[in-house]
Amino acid sequence: MGLLHKLMPMGIPAIDWEMTPEYTFGTFESWGGKERVRSKNERVYYFFIDAWDEEPKVCLMERGIKHARVIAEILAPAEMVRRCVREQGKVARFERTHPINEELKEWLLAHVVEGEDDSMVMPLVEPADAPPPASGLPGREAAPAVPNRIVLPHEPAEMGEEDVVTLVQRFNFADQERNPKGQFAKALVDNHDGLTVSDRVTGLMWQRGGIDIMSHRSMRRAIDRINATRFAGYADWRLPSLAEALSLLEPEKSAADQYLHGCFSGEQPFVFVDATRKPGGQWFVDFKQGRAFWSSGTIPGGFGRLCRREEE
């Protein structure tokens, strides 16, 4: 079996053909809304279409309670995938993940799940024991002097779309939707602890990794635990403001397919920020698409990448 043979080291079980992107929030972010999901360690695997890029693609998702990971891209016939996307009709602006149709399901069963040829399966998951990515950054002692520190807005805020546009333009953030030619000048340095990097322009220290997907309320509890255990030696970690998270955006994608410097983990593709949307919703920064976006969910799920302000 092509797919299972190529991914068996990860322990892939049967595919859930009933699961779709629209069902995942209620199922996995509300602690198992689907009756058969009873354990936070249980994993469900399903196919979906990622249509955010110019050319849509079929992906295999690993999903669990507070857990989301795309583990493979499937090289399905391009026109078949495009037909499936066209069948979705008009969708909301920020809805670009789609369920597969019956035609794609039959093709996947015949050529991927039950087939012998694994050449159409492109695994995306690194081994669990892979070392953290090399930062490729100078250390503090080797970093050039920074003439002026920029203090970004850092308080919790309620913001409308016009406020976000103003913010992006004010600081020239590289938001691919609102200011695609933007380039906020950072000066990242390696703290040589394997855990953090700092931006000498903003005075912020950042987690190189982050926190797995969870609800906003659970994220707040996770931050409390991180501070109680003094991650990297500090107890003042917090969610970034929208401006602070936008400051991490790069104008071009990295090798990890994100608008984010390669020193950061790619396991947190979109992160919570400390900003709510006016008139309703929660703001996020999406490193995969390179933009700020909002979710209207009452308990939206997201990843975390925390920051703290360093003393001058």
C-alpha cells in the first residue's frame, strides 16, 4: 500500500473519509465534540485541499484534540484538484481549505491508499528526534550596533480592519495582503540557548519554537505554566501584540514555506496575538500566508509563539 508503506514509521492508521476541514474545530478544539474522539492522544487522518496558493494541492492532515499537523502532500492530477475547488462555489475570503469530492476520493483510494506506487506521496513531517534548526544568526557579541530601537505597540488592543491597515503601513510590515512590498528591518541575534532569539531593533526576545494548537483560554493557562517554570530563565513571557507578531514577517518565504526567518520552528504556522477584532473575533498572524487575519469563532484555536521585552 503506497501511502501506508511510505508513512508507516509514523504509525498512520486508516483514513477518516468523513472528516472535513469545516468539522475540525468543533471536533478537536472543543475537547472532542465528536463522540468517538475520547482521548487527547488519539489521532485522526484525513485528506483536504489547501487552496491558499495559486495552485491548490491535496494534503494529508494529522488531527487530534488541540493538535494539527500536515504530514504529506499528495501529487494528485492538477485539473482534478481544480475541479474539486470549483465545486465549492463562492467561499468566504479567509476560507481556502476544502474537503475532497467523490472523484478525488476514488483517485486517492486507487492510486495512493491502496496502490503500490508511493511516488505521489511527499512526506512533510521531520523525524521526532530531528535537531532544532540552526539559526544562521550572529551572536550578540558579533552583531552590529543598532542605531535606534523601535518600540512597537505592545498593549492588548481591540482593532478593526482599518486599524490593522494603518498599523501595517506605519511600520512597513510585510503583510502580503495589505503591504506586500513592506520590509520591517529586524536585527535578530542568537542567544545561544537553543530556545530563543532576540530582535535588537524591537528589544524583544522570542521563542524559536512555540506552543501547540489550543483554545485561547487554554493558551493563557499554558503561558502561566511556562512562566511558572521560567522558560529560558525568565518568567515574563506573554502573547505578542499584533504589531509585534507582524514584525516577524519576512518579505519572502523561507525553506520551510513560511514568511518567517529560518531560525524559527515551522510547527506554529499561525499564532494568537493579544488583539481582538472590532466588532467581533480574534486576530492572528499567519506566517504561511504572510498576513494578519481574524477568526469569528467564539473559542478560536491557534498556536503560540511568546515574547518578552528585554531590558535596555
